[in-house]
Amino acid sequence: MIRIAVEADAAACHAIYAPVVESSAITFETELPGEEAMRGRIRGKLANHPWLVWEEQGDVIAYAYAGRFRERAAYDWIAETSIYVHEKARRRGIARRLYGALLGTMRLQGINQAVGVITLPGDPSVTMHESMGFAPAGVWPKAGYKLGRWWDVGVWSLFLAEPATPPPAVVPFAGLVESNALHAFLAAS
């Protein structure tokens, strides 16, 4: 089941994220944030952007969220996306379905473009993004240092809607949470 995250999901999200921080360059975070920080991240994102979880038999096994791409107001219609799946739940199609629900939710908000930032080489992430319609948008060479080496970072983008001129305001996620359209969409995802 795909649903909107709540602060009580912080422990499960942290457990999914911890091995990624500790043993990979998928994220450039080098210190575990802790459950309280994860709770704050969930709370902070949900005001303006979606944070969704995949739950099976009461356990959260994946999460995906969107956030500001850049702080300037002119960037309101583009958002950066992230997804993390518990290592025991990978290769089951969860990432594609959860990411699809995230992108659809962003469309309901009026966000025009999604951006995925991928540490390279990141073949599974690149394959997933490109299978969902994302296109390469550039590479930042030697952008981050982790685990004793420099890593390139690639950017993939997907237009969710044709930008209008002038664009209507993006609906903050908190304003969409109670809408029938969002709940119907998530139930069908």
C-alpha cells in the first residue's frame, strides 16, 4: 500500500536509509541523521512536497519524497526527487510504482519538472529513471568525496507537464493532503 508518510514512520525510514549512508555513495550524507532528524525531515517536507511510503503488513519498506530544487522562487515548478527501498525489498517493482505515485502527486500539485540526481556509476538508478521517461541533463564531475574516492553526479530530468506562461502557483502539499483527487490517485497507485 502506498500512503502519505507520518512522523511515526521516521524509525522505519531511518532503518532503510542507514545502510545507504554507511556503505554506499548513493547519498553523500556521511553521518547517520538519527530518528529524530528523520522525523524533522518528514515534517519539513510535508508542508510543501510529498513524502510517500510503501507499507506491507504494517512495515514501511520503501519511501520516496520530493523537495525544493533550489531556493529561489523562480524554481518553484521544479523539484528534486529521492527514493530508498529496503535492501530486502529490491527488484520487486516497488521503486517504479512508488516513484510513479510520487511523480503523479507532483503533477497534482502543478510541479512541471522532476529532477533525479544520481551518483555515477549508478546503473540501477539510471535504468529506473530512464524507463520512467527521465532524460540525462548533465554531469557534475568529481562532485562528491565519500568512501575514499571522488564521485561524479548525473542529473536526469522529466517534464511532468508543459509549463504554462504565466504558470499557476504550485499547490503546497499540505493543501493537497485532504483532497479527494490525491486520495483516489494514491489508492489506485
